[in-house]
Amino acid sequence: MEEAVLTKQQHSRKDLYIYNTMSGEKEVFKTITPGEVKMYFCGITPYDYSHVGHGRSIVSFDVLYRYLKYLGYNVIYVRNFTDVDDKIINKANELNEDILTVSRRFSDLFIDEMTDLQCLPPTREPRVSEHMHHIIKLINEIIHNGCAYAVDGNVYFSVAKCENYGCLSRQITEETIAGKRVKVDPNKQVPSDFALWKAAKPGEPYWDSPWGRGRPGWHIECSAMSSEYLSFKFDIHGGGMDLKFPHHENEIAQSWAACPESKVGYWVHVGSALKDGKKMSKSDGNYITIAETLEDCEVAVSHYRQGIPEEQNDSPKVKAGATGQVTAESQQCIKSLWNDFETKMSDDLQTTIILTGVILEPLKFINKSLKNLKVIKELKEKALERADLKEEHVLEMIRERGQARKGKDFTRADEIRRNLEAKGITLEDAIGQDTTYWRPCVPLRS
């Protein structure tokens, strides 16, 4: 039967095309170093529970990460935590806790939720609080190169020194720059300049620097951490569509000021999730947490550059199958699926078409082939034996989990699901129905 099994070497690899925000076009993906991909994704500001928009962004980049690995690349994937920020300071004051205690708690929760979404962990997850030395060093370099100035313990980037400013977003007027995320600072030479370092205010956390006690501005952290782990030249920089301006625009400017040879090959931006007709946002209060929707979240169905509509509940799910002899018809089905999968994935990650189109014919073939349901029954019996459980015990845990979800006790609901998965039993909730099924799976490591 070995000759009937299709291998990666038996079909030609397709060129990968990625939409590059910088050019506004799909481009053939070419790496700086052959066989290696370096990519950076702007992570969350951990001051509260993460929402579906955050989850969707990470899942979208996880799809890219996995596909690059599937194509045979050695991928170095860096995703940061902005654990020093005004919002975290405000939350810490509200809770009467230390800022790093708050950020660490919500960072850890986020990591657990990404595990629940079955996202692969990045190669590195650096935090701002652990990279002050790198940030200060980078700011010093920008000042030395004449592109920043210090005023009363603050350091500002001089946008006028960067002739290419606006190359990513095409937004360059002072009206659109000033006050985008923070109030305009009267210490700036011009409103469009942005803070690299902020002088400490009473009651705020601070770090020592050549300009006095203070903390970093919003944008400098990503230039510092990406250059530290990936160098000033790397392949992919990603984030939410809302980060294109001013965050990524400012990153480009300050990285160039520190190292004129700095370059990102491809800028990849993920569309926003919507609620109440607007972008989902914690600051606006219109959001749904990942915990509230973890069981039914279909975050990979929409194409990554498109926003998630408010209701998206009709996408198909792949159910449990069985293995058997690889017939000629089965071989042709596998070959067609493989070809269609790579064709759509290599065209800017067309997950929507795969999940709502490409996968349907193979599913029909599988359903037609499963004439003997005895195989499925035997698999379930083996799973129960391996887990040292009886089916009535599994059904009782499913009922308990259902009650926990109805009572919005998502912590308990997730705990039940993870406990079962650790024993080799996974749960699937039927879309649009108040029904949960169980099937065997590979036991998850604790």
C-alpha cells in the first residue's frame, strides 16, 4: 500500500502570494534568507479580558504560521505583549494592584485562551517591561542620528526628519496624526511628532533613563523587540487593520531613524470583528470576550483581511472519520483535495473558500465511504477504555458543562472540556442547536 500514499514530493509546490499593505497588491512571497521566515505580530495590551477580535487576529496569523511551516520554512515567530500602557495603569489603580501583576494575569489568561483556540505558541513572546534596556538603547540611537529630541524628561520623534513618512497608510497630514490615540502634547515641536519616552507622572510606574525616570511611548517597543529578535530586516510584520496608522507608520519611521537599512518585506493586516455595526473594542465597551464565545467561535471562516460579521453561524464543521484501505478513488480524492487546498492557501490564504467549498466534496466522499459504522463505534469504545470512563459519565459531564455555559460559568465549562480532552475525548457543539457530541481525539498533554 506504500505506493498508493501521496507524498509532498509527488506534486509541484505552488508559489505563495500574500497581500502586502505597503504595495496594495498581492505579491509572490520571497524570503530574505532562503528557507527561513522571520515574522512579527503586534500582540495585545493585557488590561482586561481579550475579545473575539483579538482571537480572530491571532488565529489568522496562526493559519499563516502553520502554512509557512507546512511549506517547509523554518519560521521564527515573535508576538509581543504591551504590558506597560496607560490603560493598564488605569486598571491597576482601579483594582489597587501593581501594574505588572494586572498585566501578567491578563497575559496568562490570553495564553490559555490561545491554547483553547489551538493556536501554536510563537517562538518568542517578549514583554515591554522586560526590554527597557533595548528600548532605551534604540531611543539613544535615534537621538544620535538627529531624528528625536528631549524636552523635560520626554523624548519625541521628529516626523519631519523622515521623508518617507506616510508610505504605508498614505496618511500624512497633521490633522490625521495629532491626537490619534493620545492627546496632543504641548511639548512637541509640531503636533505630528510622537513620544518615544514619557517622563514619569506621580503615581505611575517608571524606569530610569538618560532623560530621567519615565516609561516608553506606545510605538517604540515594537521596533525595539522586533530588531532584537529578528534584526532590522525581516520578512513579515502583522497586526490588526487599525494598527496600520499610526502605530505601524511610526514603527517604520523610528526603525529607519535607528537603522536606515531597516526593511519589512510584507505588511499583513487583519480585518476587524464587528459588533453593533462598529469595530469591536474594549475601550468603547462593544465587545464579546473570547471566553464567552470560545465554543462556537468560527474565527477562520472569513478571509483574514475581511471583518467578521456580527452573525456567522452557518459554516460547516468536520466530524469524526475513520481510516481504511486507500482505494484508487480515495487516492484521487486526496490528490484533488491537496491540490485545491494548496491552490487556495497559496492565494493569500483563502480559508473561506477552503472551509465553505474545497472541503465539501471530500466530506461527501467520506460520508459515502462510511458504510460500516461499526468502525466508529469501536473507536469510541477504545477511547472510553483508554480514558477509564463509561459513556454515561461522559454524557453527565457534557450536561454539567452545558449548565455551566448557560450560567456563564465559562471557567468551569472550559475546565470540563480540557479535562476530557486530556483523556482523549473532545466535544463538539452542533451549530444552531443546543446539542453537544463527543468523539475520540489524541489525548492533550497537560
